[in-house]
Amino acid sequence: MIEPHAPAPPGVPPPWGVQGQARLPVRPGIGRFLVLAGVFVCAACGLVYELELVALASYLIGDSVTQASIVLSVMVFAMGVGSLAAKRLRPCAAAGFGAVEAMLALVGGCSAMALYAVFAWTGGWGGLWADGPRCLLVVFSLTIGLLIGAEVPLLMELIQRIRRQDPGGAVADLFAADYVGALVGGLAFPFLLLPLLGQLSGALLTGTVNVIAGGALVLGLFRRDLTRRARWTLVVANVVVLGLLASAAMLVDDFERAARHALYGADARVALRTGVQEAVLAGGTHGRPLRLFLDGRLRFSGRDERRYHEALVHPAMNGPHARVLILGGGDGLAAREVLRHPGVRRVDIVEPDADVVRLARHDAALSALNDHVYDDPRVHEMTADVFGRLRLDRSTYDVVVSDLPDPCVTAATKLYSQEFYGLARRVLAPGGRLVVHAGPLADRHRAFWTVDATIRAAGLSTRPYRVGGRAPGAAGAPGDWGFILASRAPAPLRLDSSCPRLRTLTQAALAADARAASRSRGDRPLPPSTLVHPRYTD
């Protein structure tokens, strides 16, 4: 056995720069197991921080692919830099590792609250602060990556001080524990932390576990390698971090309510995290307009929702309309417009979020706004993935209404793909019509015409149109809404002669809006969007 400071015999590699044998309170085998257990816990916490940033940024900023790419690329780069920087800490590996874990627990545990706070209180100011959440996302990804990267050389030093072995074997043991820990953290986040605690409390609990594991490992196992000053410094640092995380956990409910009021206004009255998204209802009492937010985005405002829903539904109802399929639209507002037409015998609503339907049924303000459509025996709702349900559906419909989120929301891009419209074409009865909400035309010109090109690639003829001008006070609403009416054979863009009088839409306005939309079409044709090659960007 090579002594701690003895030169290596010829042909034997040096012991990886290890400073000396650690003085442990337990046998080396147990000490080595405890270090690997610490690696396991810290790796699990590190991956939770990473997933937390991706999930919260996708919810707050949108476009989950972009946010995941930013977090992963910046974090992996920072881990490499952190590993290089930590080489200078190897002579004091125990103290260095303890300090790194305390900082990582504080930064990672508070990252979700900080990101949410910047989004809630500064995201709407414009100018420099308009990109505040994205800039903070990069800062947190960089900082957490640096600290996670610093763990590896320090842990390698500590495990070699317990019992020297060839570097290859030590690396294998270290990374085995690291990868298994990452697996546990990756599974715990979506299946345990997120549904039980939510994003904010889940991050704080992860930070608490992180600081306890790091502090226990260093102060319990390697305390004899620390000076008296280093021991007390780490004790104080860990206590302070635990105190800050505990204080934040106690205030998290008040913080979330204050942030929600900053985001949605003081009249936010219903907020629930469903299995699909966060749904918030605001207003609807004391003369204030009812507003529904899904994942932070305004779904509708009572000030101008009729402008949207009348334009979405009524042009498609010109023709046979006995059987109507609504994709999305769990709020019941599209169904309200459908039921205004005589001759409607059945309306099927496919909504992926059962809690949105529950709100539409039982919330007094929302059910009054949708005219209690779910009490109508002609309305049949089902909770299902829209794409999957359409794939399995063998029924045929005279009208299919696609009342779905904007195509630039990454989770919805498959619902604006050529394959999806091919499925919609299959369920159309002879002479049937499909109408699609294609997002704002003025703000996302390219995305709108990509939807048009995608529908045409699925074998349907299209008639694009838009509705311009939002009602005063409808903050967060787009400047206009774009729609596309599609059918197997070219169909006129007209209102049904038996249609009841509408509040916001006339035939003359519809024709003018169609001409305005057509004038914005570019000369160069756009390629369609498919499942394997989505072409929408936020």
C-alpha cells in the first residue's frame, strides 16, 4: 500500500494529487459509502434545480423547447467551467465542498421564487425589464451549473482521501452514484414534488435536503480535516441557509398570492393547478369583466370574448351543422355560439383539462357567461388528449371548431401540424367545414400563414380571415385574432342566413377582414409544419 506522502514506485501512476489520508470517525469502507450517498443526494438535488428552471421558464416565458435549450446548454457549459475552477480548492476539499453545497442550496432553492418574482413584478414594464425573466434564467443556469460542476473534483479528492484507488475506478464509482441520483431526482420532480408541493415549495424543499446532506457529510465525516474556524464558519453558513429557506417556505403562500395579484390583478379569485396547467379566474363580480388565464396567458376577457367567439364559430356554421365537434373550448363559450343556430342536434367538446370544464359548469360567473351550455342535453363533453381523441374518432361531423391555444405555444404545435389536420379532414362529413384559431395575424404573421400552408398540405381548401381591434381594457389580449376556414372543396366565407343577429360580426365586416388578411399573404409559399418538423416559433 502506498503511504500518503511516499513517492509512487516506477510505473505506478501518482495518486491523483491527493493531499493526505483523511482522519475519519468511522471505518474507511463506511466513510466511502457515506460519500457516495452524499453524491447520490446532491446529484438528485442538482437535477431537480435544472428541471425546476425549465418548467417554470416554460410556464412564464413560453416555448418550452427554447427554454430547455437555454437552461441545459448554459448549465452544461457552466459545469465545465466550475470543474476547472474547483481545482484550486482541492487542498481544502472538505471546506470547499461544504461551502459549495451551502451556496448551491441557497441559490437553487430560491431560484423559482426569484424567477417568479421578476416575472410578476417587472415582466410587464417593457424596456430593459421586458427580458428580465429570460436574463435571470440565464444567470441562475450559469450559477447553478458552476456550483454543480465544482462538486466533481472536490468529491473525487474526498473519496480518494478515504481509500486510494486507481483514478478510473474512483471516477466510475463517483459517476455511478451521480447518475443514479440524477435518475431519482428526475423522477421525483414530475411525480412527487410538482404535484404535491408545487414549483416554489418543491424547490425550497430540495434546497433544504441539499444543505443538510452537504453539511452532514462535511461536518460529520470530515470534521477532523477542518480547522476550528472553518467548522464554525460552515455551521453558521448552513444554519443561515436553513433559516432563509425555512422562512421562505413559511411565506410562500403569501408570496404566491401577492405575485398572482400582480400578474392577474387584485380581483383574482380562483387559482388551481390542474394536472395539465394552472388556471386562474379573475373578475366576474362587482361589475368587473371575467377573465380566464391558462398558464399565465389570457384565454379570454369578458370585455371582448364575443368578438373572438362569434368570428370563430359563425362563418363555419354556414351550411349543414347538425353535428359539431369542438376541440378545446372547455370554457363553453364556443359551444354557446354553436347552440344559437337552429338545427344543431349534437355538440361534442373534447377538452384535455377536466378542471376547466368543472369551472365552466360550477363557477357562477363563467357558467352565466356561457349560458349554462353544459346543462343542454345536446352537449357532450369528454376529457381527452385532443390529438389522440381525433385519431381514434370514427364519427363524422358537419363542423369542426379548433378552439386551441396559439400555435406558438410549444405544447400546442402538434395540434397545428399537417398530421393533425389530416385527422380533422377524416372526420369531416361531405360538405363539412373546419375552422381553426390560428393566432394573431398582425403580431405573428409568419406563424399564421404557416398554419394556412399546413392546412392546405393536408388536402383542404382555405379561406383566411381576421378580426381586428380589441376592446379597451382587455390587457394581455392580442391586437387581432386570425382564423382559417377550411373544407375539402372551396367554400364561401359567409354567415348563415338563419344565423341570429350577432353583436360584433356582420357580413360586410367579415368580407373586409378576409380581404385584409389576404393582402398580408407573402409572395413566397411557406412549408407546412409537421410532427417531426414543427415550424412555429414564439
